[in-house]
Amino acid sequence: ALETSASQEAVRFGVENEASATPLTTFRAEDGIFCREFSTSAPEGGSHGIACRKNSGWRIKAVVATAPARTSETDMFITASDSTADPISTMIMTMMEGDALSLSDEADAINGDWK
């Protein structure tokens, strides 16, 4: 998902496609490398994190577990929310150089093998 998917594009996986990974934002860190905020979701829980691209691939810099999704009467998954400060968002603000990439700039980075 991190290598080839646009932000907000969920990649489903699992035996019954019950889980997903979604890049949320792409940015350059202060050292110039590309980083992506991401989330994962599955019935038993998910995660919210940051991964940065090195020559050999993506490396997770930080990740926090999120509460499992709960099911409504219509069996649709509803993401649990938490109003406390998000450590991943705080970390992004300290790592990010400038603004997050636009979708166009992100597509150029993906198509250019993140160079």
C-alpha cells in the first residue's frame, strides 16, 4: 500500500478482504526523505503510524494501536474514535519539512520510484 497507493486509497487484504491499509498523507521529512502517514483496520483492531522510504523500502518510524472496529445493527464497521492527543500527528508535525505533498506531487513520487 505504501509503495504504490495514492493517499486515501485503501488496499484490502485478508482471507475475506476484511482488513485494509490506507496511506493517509505523504510528506518529506527534514532530511529530505519521503514519509507516509498510514492507518490499518481489521475487525480485531488497527493501527496509525508513520513509515519513511529508504533505498531498500519502507521503514516504520512509529505506530500506535487503535481500538477495534465495532459493528452497528447493519453490520457496517464504524471506526472507534479517541479525543485524546494523537502522538502520531504530533510526530508528523515535528518531522515534516514544509507542507504535505499534493496528490499530483505524490503521484509523481510514486511514478518516479520515490526518487
